[in-house]
Amino acid sequence: MKILKKLAIVLVVLILIGLALVAQGLWRFDLYFNPVSAYIMKKSSGKVWGTRVPMVPKPFPLQSSQVEIEHQLGNSGFVHLDSDKALAAFPDEVSKGHEVYFREANTLVCNVYLYVILSFEQNNKLLHAEGTSEEQGCL
């Protein structure tokens, strides 16, 4: 009888762990632990893929330095998109000299990219920032 109780407890724990892993794969809770990804996902929730959301004054205060913004983006898992890929995804913005950063936010069923598009003044202070999420294919 004691063995059956222990086996039942182990089975319940394994099922709960499995459910938690599936939920993480579907909804990517980890993305809500950093302010940049969370902001984009919350503000674009329920909107058409590719809808731009303003990111000034939250999470980036106007006139923040480029170094501060890049540091915050790096801590949030974003990487600077090289000019060829940025030009393909955002030709108008790149031609205006904007910087593009991205990170993957894939789930089990969809490939999702989060983008941040920034423009800076000549003194490297933030002038404009937008974020967007784009679906790159779903099952």
C-alpha cells in the first residue's frame, strides 16, 4: 500500500511537471520576465501581427543614451540585426538610419519574432522607439 501511495505521488508530480513544460512551450512565460519583451507582447496582444507599439516613454525614456538602450536590449535577449537582414525586414526604417534589434519568441506552435526599431539623434540620444511582434509561421 505504501508503494502505491509513493508511486501515485511520483506520477502526479511527473504529470504536473509535464503540464508546466507544455504550458511554457505554448505561452512562453519567460518572455514576461524582462521588461522589453513583456511590453511588446502586452501592448500588441489582440492586435494584428506587425502592429507597431510606441516604446517611449516606457520602457525607454526619451533622450536615453544609445549605450543604455543597447544594454537594456541585450539584457532582454535582443540582438542587433545586421544591415542586410534589417534592410530586408524594414527597408524604410533602415534607409532612414534607424537601428533594428530582434529576438525570437517561438512557441511550440508558432515562430514569433519581436523587433525593436530605434532612431537616435546625432548626440546618440533616443529620438524614437517602436516595437512589434511578427509571426513567421505556425503549424
